[in-house]
Amino acid sequence: MKKLIALFAVSTIASTSAIGAIALSGTASVSYDDNGSTSGDSTTAYDADLTVTGTAGSTTFTQAMDIDASIAVTATTLSTTAGPLTITADMFDEDDSTSVETTGGRKTDSGDNRSVSVSLDAPIGDATIGLDDTGDVTVTGTFSGVTVSHTMQDGTDTTTGSASIAGMDITLTNDAGATEWTIGTTVAGTAVTVGSDKSVAATFGVTGNTVVITHTAERAASTATNTTTHWNTSQKDAFTTIAVSRDLTSGAALSATYDTGDSSLTLKASVAF
């Protein structure tokens, strides 16, 4: 009997150790949309996602799935590190085409986009130099409180700088000559962020609720560079959304969002685990 108890204890410890290397996380939600001025019919949407993460030493395997209607894999990655080298395998070939015909997405799938990448991170003084299998070289460092990242690639170098100055969080990005910036600060308990695209967002708390007001600037129409593979982008007027959310003691969260673009109201109940 003692041997059986000891054997059971050993098997339990082994099982617990194996389970401990696997982590489950996910989200689930149901939302009701009255569809405002765009339609006379309301809609109810359901969404549930699950992520399984397995870890063994410095190797991590992650698989994400959409599970609300049927089980559909959305991402599969395997990564490991060996000293300054990081090896990552993207094992899922997703269909990156879209049926949305107005926002400039792809009309057709770009093909097999599974890949294996090898990157090198080597610290040199206050900076870190990275190199990946595409030939991109990235230099990152923080100097006098300013964090700078510069990626050198074929014809499309990217530089990003961020800093906190006098209570303001500033981010500046130059991508192949096109510059974008955001400035964020907190005024009287309200977090405000403005961007170079004329967007404005404000977040504040009211009696246990979180209120987020976001203004999105007008989107100009544009023609795709390749109309065979990509949709054109249609014009869209500026709009503002007002979202009020509250975390419940049950672990769920409730939110209500009003969109001035189509005068719609969306009610949503969600949980994350």
C-alpha cells in the first residue's frame, strides 16, 4: 500500500509539473448593436477566443484559436532562444485577403506566409543591435531619457523616438520619409492623446466607470497602387465614439458605445481569463 501511495504521489507530481508548463487564456463576449441609421435591424454578435501556451525551458509554443462557432486556428508560433539568437517559426498560413471593399485591404490571399526567422540581439554600450533573416538591422537605445529605435531596411528605413518631457509622453515615427507623432498627457485625472492624423482620445473615470471618448479624423479616398490585388480606399467622414465600461465583481465587464458615424449604440458583456 505504501508503495502504491508513493507511486501515486510521484505520478501526481509529474502530472502537475507537465500541466504547470501549459497556460490557457482567452476572452468571450456577446454584444447587441442597434445599427443606428445604417439599418433598421439590430444584430447580436458572439465572440470567443482561446490561447494555449506551452513552455519548456527557453522554448515557447503558442496556438490561438477562434472558438465561438467552430474551432478555427488563427495563429501558431514556436520560438526559442540560444544566447543572443532568437529563432521563431510562424507555422500558420493565414488567408490575409478581406471582403471589405472600402479600406484598402487585399482582394486576394498573398500566398503561403509561413516563415522561420532568426534574429540577433547584441548589446553594445547603451545600445542594442538586432539583425534578422530579412537583412533588417535595428539599433535601439535610451539616451538622456529618450528612447530611439532605428531600423535599416531596403529603401524604407524607420526611426522611432519616444520620451516623457514635462509630463507629456511624446512619440515620433518616420517611416520611409513619412512622419507621424502622438502626444499624451494627463490633465485633472483625464488622460488625453492627440495624433498627427488629427485623432484625439480622452480617458477618465466617473463613479467606478471608465469613459473613453475617441475622435477619428476624416479618411480621404485613395486608389490602390495595384488594383488587381488590393481594394481602393473610400472616403469616410470624421466620427466620434463614446464608450462607458464597468468591471463587475463577477469578473465580467459591461460596456456601452455610441458611434456618431451611424448613430449606433452597442451594448457588450465580456470576460477575460
